[in-house]
Amino acid sequence: MGPARLITIDGPAGAGKSTTARGLARALGWTYLDSGAFYRLVAWQTARRGINPEDEAAVAALLPQLAPEPGADEEGFFLRLDGRRLSGELRTPEVSREASRVARLPAVRRWVTERLRQLARGRRVVAEGRDLGTVVFPDADLKLYLDADLAVRAARRQQEQAALGAGGDLTATLEAIAARDAQDQNRTEAPLQVPSGAVILDTSRLTPEEVVARCLQLATERLHLAPPGGAGMAPPGRGETTT
Ligand code: DC
């Protein structure tokens, strides 16, 4: 294995980060890290144990009892807790809402950040979240920031929920996403921000395949990687800005 290399993908909910990070990691043969899964895990366990998510001391006392093990398969990144693979339980609208709440707590952020840095050590990684290019991996080789119109992001989130067998009202989904964005952007600790030097990609009018192809093109150019077969199919520059 060569030297560790890092690509970070940040952005608001529904901007296409997970699909892009998974596709990019697969195309490059790198490890995919989904940082949101750790915040979701803390939120899910807080609720299951009846802990008040506003009580930082109580949430902090829970953290040493959690030993999530990351894994990867065809579907991408997952966490295992006490030997059980987690999936749908971390993706409910309640866990999404509560994850954004516990993510405000400095103790939780420190715990997640430490885990992500440990996991990335010595590896080639594509990591996605809200503060990866700003706080967790400020020295990343390539920083991407994905964004999309609120209506587009809400529609994508609703489709995702439908695929998990949960229906839902588009207006309610849109309001929930807007509330989560506001919370993630306005918190004191590691708020969602465009990292300096990031390439901003507006994915509103791009297909997931176009976004992955464009990011792959950027990665191969910026990191001087050999282009994997089939790379570079995206129309260059569409929806793109550099900070
Ligand atoms: O990416 P996601 O929807 O799975 O993230 C769930 C919540 O976790 C999100 O609302 C904010 C929080 N989060 C964060 O604060 N920092 C990260 N790096 C990733 C997620």
C-alpha cells in the first residue's frame, strides 16, 4: 500500500454524499468512511437507553460502553454493534433528527473524530460528513463539498425512505431537512461549512453517475492517480465552483 491519501466529501443532508463517496471509493479501490453513521449510532443508543440527548454528561458516560466495528460490503459502509450489523435502525427519520441533536455535543464530536482518525490511519480513504474537510481531516488531499436545492434533496430523501418501506409526506420531509440543515450549520462546535480549498459541486441537475464520474476525474487529476477504466465521462465543470 502506498502513502495514506484522503478525500473528504462534506455537505448538507440529501446532497448525494453517501452515493458519491461509495461510488468514488469503489472506483478507486479505497476505504469508504461514513461519519454520519457514528452520530446516528449514538443517537439510536441514547434513545434506546432512555437518556436525555440534551444531558451531555449522561451521553458522554454512554460513549465508553459503545464499541462499534466498521465494515464494508457491496452496499458500502456499515457499523456492527455487539456483533450485530446495523442498517435500517440507523436510518429512521427519528434517528436522523436526534443524530443532528447529539452531534452538537462536544463530547460526542470528540469521540467520533477520534474514531475516524484511527480508522483512516495508514489507509486510502474517502470520508463523508459535515466537518471532515474543516475539522477531522483538514490536511486532506482533495476536499469536495456537495450541495443541491432543498426541494431536490427532500425528494431524494423521501425516495430513500420509500426504499426502506417508510412512506411520508414530501412537505414534512422538506421541513425536517431544513430544520436539520439549520441545526448542523448553526451549532457552535464544528458547524457545517464549506472547507477552504474545497471544490463545490451543485448536484441538483446531475445524475448520481455524473457526480461520481466528475469527482473521480477531479481525484485522478488532483492526486495524480492513474484513471480507473471508464473514468472521466462527466461533462467537465457543470455545477462546479472552487473556493
Ligand atoms: O450524514 P448523515 O445524514 O448520516 O448525518 C446524520 C447527522 O449527523 C447530521 O444531521 C449531522 C451529524 N453529522 C455531523 O454533525 N458531522 C458529521 N461529520 C457527520 C454527521
